[in-house]
Amino acid sequence: MLDKFRVRTDLALEAKESFEQDDVEIKGVVVEEEYDEKREIHITKVKIETEKGAKAMGKPIGTYITLEAPNMSDPDEDYHKEISTVLADHIRNLIDHSEEEQSILVVGLGNREVTPDALGPEVVGNLLITRHVIQEYGKLAMGKDKVNLISGIVPGVMAQTGMETLEIIRGVVEETKPSLVIAIDALAARSTKRLSRTIQITDTGINPGSGVGNHRHALTRETLGVPVIAIGIPTVVDAATIVNDTMENLIEAMEQSDHMKGFGNTWREFDSSEKYQLIRELISPHLNGMFVTPKDIDDTIKRISFTVSEALNMAFQLS
Amino acid sequence: MLDKFRVRTDLALEAKESFEQDDVEIKGVVVEEEYDEKREIHITKVKIETEKGAKAMGKPIGTYITLEAPNMSDPDEDYHKEISTVLADHIRNLIDHSEEEQSILVVGLGNREVTPDALGPEVVGNLLITRHVIQEYGKLAMGKDKVNLISGIVPGVMAQTGMETLEIIRGVVEETKPSLVIAIDALAARSTKRLSRTIQITDTGINPGSGVGNHRHALTRETLGVPVIAIGIPTVVDAATIVNDTMENLIEAMEQSDHMKGFGNTWREFDSSEKYQLIRELISPHLNGMFVTPKDIDDTIKRISFTVSEALNMAFQLS
Amino acid sequence: MLDKFRVRTDLALEAKESFEQDDVEIKGVVVEEEYDEKREIHITKVKIETEKGAKAMGKPIGTYITLEAPNMSDPDEDYHKEISTVLADHIRNLIDHSEEEQSILVVGLGNREVTPDALGPEVVGNLLITRHVIQEYGKLAMGKDKVNLISGIVPGVMAQTGMETLEIIRGVVEETKPSLVIAIDALAARSTKRLSRTIQITDTGINPGSGVGNHRHALTRETLGVPVIAIGIPTVVDAATIVNDTMENLIEAMEQSDHMKGFGNTWREFDSSEKYQLIRELISPHLNGMFVTPKDIDDTIKRISFTVSEALNMAFQLS
Amino acid sequence: MLDKFRVRTDLALEAKESFEQDDVEIKGVVVEEEYDEKREIHITKVKIETEKGAKAMGKPIGTYITLEAPNMSDPDEDYHKEISTVLADHIRNLIDHSEEEQSILVVGLGNREVTPDALGPEVVGNLLITRHVIQEYGKLAMGKDKVNLISGIVPGVMAQTGMETLEIIRGVVEETKPSLVIAIDALAARSTKRLSRTIQITDTGINPGSGVGNHRHALTRETLGVPVIAIGIPTVVDAATIVNDTMENLIEAMEQSDHMKGFGNTWREFDSSEKYQLIRELISPHLNGMFVTPKDIDDTIKRISFTVSEALNMAFQLS
């Protein structure tokens, strides 16, 4: 849900990059990269292994996989099928297969009435829901020996329900006892170049706010009692990001003139996170309730939600 | 939700009428009628007081209030305000006021993707939701001394979620502990003349299926642990109704000719519920998954959902 | 649009069948049938070649192709791709290829707010629209030597616009000068078994009302000045159909008893269209504004609109 | 439509303010202000009377009325009714009453799939459409001696239709011959404080792009042949605005430190429009396709579209 973007970034990849930018190395964080040339998909796996790494990254211990597919917002159906296939593989790898057949609850987070936040609700709307059929008629109704039971819910956002998402989901989990929760959410990115091109999959669940420590409203194994996989796609950027990026360009341009050098130097003394923080403070308080999103976001949401739901449908098939 | 219309009728008023038609009197059922001349609203209160009455009516013990407002589907805003006011009074009367301030969960039943079934979701979408604000900032945020906490949820239908509505609502009730649940639902009527003109309010909750005995998936005080008020408005008619009504007209027309008299007599030997049952059996099995609805149902749903949500907003105000 | 279902049936196939049922042969009407075994698609081509044939069929001179695919409402994506391919072939065959590159306006008829009538709007929403890109940046923007210019419009229904659909489309055609119009519409069928399983493609355009003679509001070559291909899919059934079918069952059942024989005989003296007419007259006048539709119509519309828009996207590709 | 916000601002009021800020007076522009204390509505009337004034303001000759109602996004129904009443008065004043009865076409501009751009489509969806009823049944059907004929259309945006909005509207105007067009549109503002609180009404129509000179795609008396009243409400802010505002805050903060004075001075040498232009150039090119909007925009659009359609319904009544 997009009211989370108090957060600097929802993407572990960007958290990592901001350190690299400042030439800092982080202990307890392992990064693997891979490029699928044929499909033009860049895959980064960030493993946060220690509490120290978690603190440095501002994200809990766990695995964060990022698929970057530059053409993901293009209307090429075959390409989308390929992304769905790759995504399905990674989802399957994160699922704990100690139980052969699972009952999986897919949660579509976000507000279906606000276009860039409607990703989660749209994904659930396209899913193949099977739990009620199997419970009523048995596995044979699906023509299979082994099946996963799939259920889905779109809880709405707090302004619509008056309830915390956690309250709703915990209630539903207690009643229907799934063995796994998968939460789909729209994210905020720091960079416009990530928008609608990046998918993050993690086994750490959803951690609104700072991510570490503040588990009050998180959807995690701790709060729900079952493993939680989160799939997130950036559909908005933080307003502070935009100001920050423009500032950098402005300073570069102005330093050509003699008496501006001083300003550039002062500005450079800040590290990237201090600069970001300063801008957040100076930004108009009105902006805290605002987001920045592309104008063609309607088509993008339609296309990507289909890609994700296809990936889930594939991942849920037991051969 | 409209998958309930296996049911003969969802309206207690129609159940009562079908007895009157056959000149049968029912013990344990008290009926009061009232006509609000100024507002042209006919109000009927059916009280089922004994188990015998419940069995005869095919509905549980409790109070069923029906408002009939012939012009309710017209686009006259002032008239709608008057209906909202009358409806608010009746809702207030059904609420148990032993606790001064209540936490009320409003449940919008039905499928928001199917126009005549979207009534419940639309009503919740127009409600003034306050629980999260009061919990975060206290009553003063509402500028009042006494407040009700209002929350709302749109659970979706089983084909979308794979879960029983009861499972979802029971989970949410256990987590958020409301003192009252109000469920809003689109109903099936036996007569096209009731469509979009009738509002039923009852303190017996939602009883899918036959209503009596089959409490497995009901939303009632028994299943949820708190009082449940249900507000229902007929937006579809049962296909068997239509066949039945046409049959009556056909027979009347045909009896003019000599050799048809016999048929009319045979047909008249059945009582109204036997005729209905016969037609249900003869109707094509394909029709069991179908409903009959007016073509301008989109405007009607928009208008009536607003009338109901306004009534709720009024009823929830503490002076 | 579904306000057309004053009509006995929108399907030429059903008009033909009703004659066969009465053992009548029609001159000026040629029928070819074909069964695509692999894909389980039954294809019927009805060619009305003379005015006499047109009068008998209640439909204008032209070609009517019907694809019947019993599993079309199932959620099998690969099967839908095959239907799209077959449908694309038939659309391509109906297009007059005297001009190599065409400017094609796709019109999505119907009311997007009423689920079974939203087919046309949904199809246009999924189309690849290219006219504005090619006009601004040239063919090379599409990476092709030869391209069709695709535009699309969702005019809305008269209750929403206060205007005849013909007025809107004729205005748009005069301004943007397409060489071909393709209109997509939800139809009424006589039989529940056709619902969501049948696609009709015709080069006669859209002929609301009786189809012959009443060209006042038709979307045809006569009224628009360019060829009009219509693609229709039945999503509702006529209420009179349902009564009629049940009557037949009722009579069969009742004839077992001695004194009912007379009725059956009288009823049988009518031919099928007289019976239908009689029922239409006896049916409650309220029903004229009503339709009968399946409860899972939301999923069906989503799936089929995607199948049709994919077929159009394929058909519009120039190798 | 929000693809217009290449524009510095869509609001004449803001254009005027940007001059005041730089202490410039503009000839040929008359400003009247008024405060409705009871209703807390600030009304500004900007009349551009000469070509010189038009050039200075970057807007065509005509009258621009702005209502500023700080509480317009609050959910207070009575207050909304008051705004509707005031707005109705101003709309009535702009209508040329030389013809007593008018045929009025209301155009809902924007993309209904993108929340902040859905204002126009929502307003048309709530309007009382009467043209088809009066044409079919005469004035008496409305129970009045004198009536306006109201029609409405939602043309969609170019990415959905492949056509210019002007092409569609001109075609519809030529076919249906209204005597007046009223266009409803979501606007971009320069200041977040205007969002969802300001309504602009003008008799100059819709002038995308710079407003003056570039009449190619405008909806105006020149392009449509009938008077065009435009009603616009800011629902997004330009990304450059946000950077600009933050820069000002940043400089103020930094000038406390000695070696930054120089920067402030250099920056101050630019006038406000030069600063804005500079930032537009330095802003990431990705941002040109983006907008900034409040997170609760769904509720705001629902509420305000209702307020505007009520005002139109009132304004269209002939006593």
C-alpha cells in the first residue's frame, strides 16, 4: 500500500545501491547477480544474514530477489509470458516444500480505487481460486492427484475499512488456516527508472514503516504464524526523490559559474542519506500525503497484474 | 449475495403474502402495518415470535421491517433524503442501546463485479468510516463527546475468495471485537414489482438457504457472537417467478376456449407453493445459475446504495 | 447493447434453426457447416442472398459466421488463444482488402456499468490502439512497412448520453474517415445453451430492432458510408425464452394425466413463433425491461473480451 | 486531461499571482474579488480584455471565475450543497440566454481509468441526461413548459481512442447540434494548496498547451462553432512545482551559513518564471510523463464530481 512511502525505499536493491554510492561495504549482506541474456532480465539476490546487516540495510533478515526487466511495461504478450515463467520459478524456490500440498492465501494489498495502488487487488482478481471447489468436491474436481488450495482476499486500506490490514488478515488466517500467505503490493521506489520494470520477491513478508523493529502492523511469520512471501512492484516514486535528483542536476549546472562553487562544496559534504533527509524536511508538509506516478499507469497496472497472476497460477500447479 | 436465490423469497413480507393468498392464518406471527402518507412509504412490521411461526414462515424468530417506497428508484434527491431519514429511525430502533457507544462493523455482501449484486460493496464505499481515526486520535478528533466506532469490510464472494463469507467475517470479528455487525445485501424477490422499491431490515442476521435450521454459513448472533442486523434490498427476481406469473396469465387467456377448461381446473388444484415448486422442477437446469434483473440496474444501484449509506451515517450519529 | 432484445434473437443461426424446427426450407439462404475437430469449434456460415431470404430470416442480406466453442467460458488460456486465431482468420476474410492499408475504427457498444453489457467496452479497452502514434511519428514508429491505423471508441448507451449511438458514431466517422468500422456488441440469445459459447461475425453491421426495414438507427454501410463488420456474443437470454422452454416441459409432464391431453393438442397447434409471440404478450409488462444472465457473468465477460481483442489485434497485423 | 500539464498552470488565478509576486501589473486584465463569509468561499473573477493581456497571461481573452473553498474536500454534505448552489449561479451567468431553451452537450474529459483524471467522466456519470427522453416523448415527459435538452459524452483520452478529443467532439457536435458545450476537466495546479479546493469556470473553452495561439486541438467556439464553457478543478500538481518550492525552502535554510549567501543571491536574480523554467529543464526527462497527486484522491474525486454534477443539474433547470 502506498501509505508506506514514508519509507526511503521499499526495494532492498536500492538500499544496497545507496551504500555502494557512498563506497560503504556492509557485513552480513551477500549479493549475487545474474543476467538472463535471452530474456533480458537482470536478477539480483540480496541475502541479509545477520542482525547487523539488517540494521545497516533497514530491512529484516531474509532473502530479497529482484527481477529487472526493462521492457516489462511494453504490451508484448510473449515477453510477459517469459517474465511470468521466470517469476514462477523464483516463487516456487521460496516456498517451503516440507508439506507437499499447501493451502495458500494470496492477499492483494492496496486501494483498488487509486490506480497505482490497485496492483494487489488486480492480481487477486486474475487468480485461479480453487479452495472452495476442492473443499466441496475433492481433488478430483481439479483432475489432479495433488493440488494446492488457493484462496484470495482484498482487504482494502485503512481509510476504507477503519481496521489495520493486519487485523483483517490475522482474523482470516486464524479461521481458514492457510500454510502460507503471499502478499502482493505496490511499492515506492527512489528512482523513476525502476518504475513498472522491477519485481521484488522476499520471504520476509511485508514490513511497513522502517522495516526493522517496528513489527506492530507487519504481515510476517511473527504476526501471522505462517510463512509470508511478499511480491512487490514499484508503481510510484517518493516526491523527495524527485527534488533530490533535480538538485544534483541544478548544482552541476550552476557550478560552472564562479561564485556558486561554494554551494556545491557544502552540498557535497552531506552523504546521500543526509541530503535525502534534509530535503524530506524542507519539502512542503502537503507533499507527505502525495505520490508521483506515470500518466500511463492504468495500462501498466493492467499488464503487470496479469503477468504476476499468471506467474502465481504457474507456481501453484503441482505437476 | 445473489447465490442465495435457491430461496423462494428473501422477503418476510412475501412469505407472509403467500400465506394470505391461500387464506391461511399463521400462529406466532404478528403483523403491523403503517402508511406514512406524506412520504408515500408503506411500512410493515412482521414479528415471528414462536418456533412454530418460524417454521411456517421459513424464517427465524425475530423482527422484519419492510419499507415500501414506490418512487425509490426515481432520481429525486430530496425524496431519497426522506427515505434515508425513515430508514435511519428503524435501524436505530433495532440497535440494542445497553452500551451507549458501540463499535459497529458494516459488512457489504455481494460481488462488486456483477451490477445487481454490488449493492453491499457500494454502501460500504459511501460510509463514513471512523474507527481508525478515533483509535489513533481519540474522540476529540471527531469533535464529539460520544461516538460510535465505524468499520467496514467487503469480503467478496466465494468464487473470488475461495472462502465462506462466514469464515472471513468471523475472523475479522474475533480480531476487531465489534459490539454489533450490520450486513448489507442484495436480495431476490418473487415479484418484479418489489424490485428496487423495498427495503427489509431485520435483527435476525443473514440466513442463506432455507433460513431455518441451516445455520451452517449464516451471519447471526449464534455464528458471530454479537447481534447482527441485516439490511436487504431486492435487485433481482427468481426465474421461476417469471414463468409462474406468465402461466397464470396464459391459463386465464386460454380458458376462454372450450376444451381448455380442464387444464385450468387441474392447475388450480395446486396451491401457490406447489405450483411454484412444480415450475422450479420443470425449469431448465441451466437457469439455476441465472438471474433476472432490470436493464437500468446500474443507476438504481448507484442511487439506492447512497440512500442506505446516508441512513447508516445518520443512524450512527450520537446526538 | 442489450436494449435490443425486443428482438426474437440476435443470432442468424437461431433464426435458421427455428425454421428447421418447423420443417420449413428457405429460398435465398445458403448454409455451410464445418467442424474443427482438433479445436472442438463448430463453424456455421449462413449466407442470405436474396431479399426474400432476408425477409424470411428477419435479417438483412449478407454473410453470418457463427463459431460455437462449448468450452469458451472455461479459464483455459491456451484454448482461448486457439479461438482467437480462428476468429482472427474469419475477421480477416470479411475485410475488403482492395485497400492494402486501412484505417479501422472499433466501436465498443453497450453499457460498461452493467456487467453482461460491458463486453464491447472491455474489448476496446484491451485493443492495441495505433492511429495517433502513426499519425504523429509515421509507420516506422511501429517498426513496419505496412500498417493499419487502429482507433477505438466506447460511445455509451442512450440513457447515459441522451444521444443515439448512430449520431455519435456517424459524427466520429465523418471527422476521422476510417475505411472500415468494426462494432462489438453483447447479444441476446433464445437459448441458454448458447450463452458465452457462441461468436457471430457478420458483414451486415448492427441492425437493432427487427433487422430488416428499420434502418433508422442501424450501424451499416448505408448509415455510415463505410463497410461495417459486427462481432456479437450472446451474454443474456430473453425472458420469454425461459417461459417458453418451461411451458414445453410442463405440457409434456402434464399430458400423462388424462384430462390434460386437450391442452397439449391446442398448444401444439401453434407453430414455434406463434407460441413465442403469445408468451411475449402474456408476460408481465415489467419484464420488457429485464434480462436473464448467468451469475458468473463477470468472469465470463473478462475472459471473452480478452479473446476477442486478441483476435482483433492478430487480424489487424499486416505481415 | 492531465496530459496537458506541460502547461505552467491551468489556472488563470495562478497566472495572475505569478505576476503579482514579481510586482508586475498587467494591462488589459481586470480582477474582481469577493468573499462569501457565510460559506467561506473566496471568489475571484479575472477578465482578460485585450490581446496584450492575453499574451501576458498566456491565456485567451475571456472571463475566468475561480471559487476557492478550503473545506471542499471534506465529507460535509451540506457544505457541498452550498458550493453546488454558488457554482450553479456562476454557470448560469456564463450561459448566453438569447435562446430560452438550449441543447447542452456536457463533455467529460480525462481518463476514467486513472483516478485523478476521472473527474470529467464521473461528473457526466452523475448528470441528469434528458435529451433522448424529450426528443421521444416531448417536454411534458419532464412535467415542464420550458426545458433544456441535456446530453453527455465521455470521449476517452488519445491513448485509448487513437483520436484527438477535438475530432470526436466536433463530430458529435455536427451530428447532434447542441447550442452550448460544457467541458469538465481535471487540471494541474502550481501549488499543492489549491488541490481539490478550487473550481475554475471560464467561457474560453479548453485550450491545451500554451493556451494562446495553439488552437489546433482546442475545444472552443472557433473549433466547435458553438460557445464552450469549461469547468476545471486541479487534482494534480506539476512535478517542477514541487522541486521549485523545496528549493526556496532549502536556500532560505542554507543562507544561515556564511558561504552560502552567494548562492541565494544568484538564485534570487532569476524571476519566478525563469526559475521555474530552469527547473523544468533540469528535472529528469522521465518526470515529464508523471504527475503528483494526493493519496486520498479517490474520495476527493467521488465527492467533488458529485458537487459539480449537482451544480450542473441545478443550473440546467428552467424555473
